[in-house]
Amino acid sequence: QLELRGGLTQGTLGAGGILDLITSAPPDQAVTLSLDAPGNIGIAAFVRPATLLARGDAGAPITLVLPEGGDLLIRLADRSGAGGNWQLLISLD
């Protein structure tokens, strides 16, 4: 689990790995998540503690607006057991 703000972060997800990242979303401000990773690594965004807002694949940005703001949990997960390197850009618009 990693706590972060907007910007670029990167790493390597181990085979079968799951990584949770937490950021704060300001009220009524768009948050765009852009994942650059192999196709086996997926992304999901939750309002903490566990309400799914969106999920997707590398190369397809996800844009969310939380009217009340709050903590946003971003989960990266290896779906095939291959792992791989990833980069995640979090933009606050």
C-alpha cells in the first residue's frame, strides 16, 4: 500500500501481485488515471473503503469526479500470473 498525490509513479508488479495505492480526490475535481502496463495488469478505482467506481485496462484512461471528494483507492492487479513493469499517471484536472 502506497499513499501518493497526483503525478507519475511506477514499479514492478510481481506474478499474481496486487498493489493498492491511495490518493485524495478534491471535491468536484476530475481525477484521471492513465496506466501504462502489459495487458495482464488491470486497474480498478474504489472510494474507500470498498465501493467500486471503475475498472479498466492499460492504455484506456479512467476519469472520475467525486462530488464530495475523499480518499480514492487505486488497485493494480496481475490477472495472469505474469507480472510486469507499470507506470501510473494521476492527473487532477
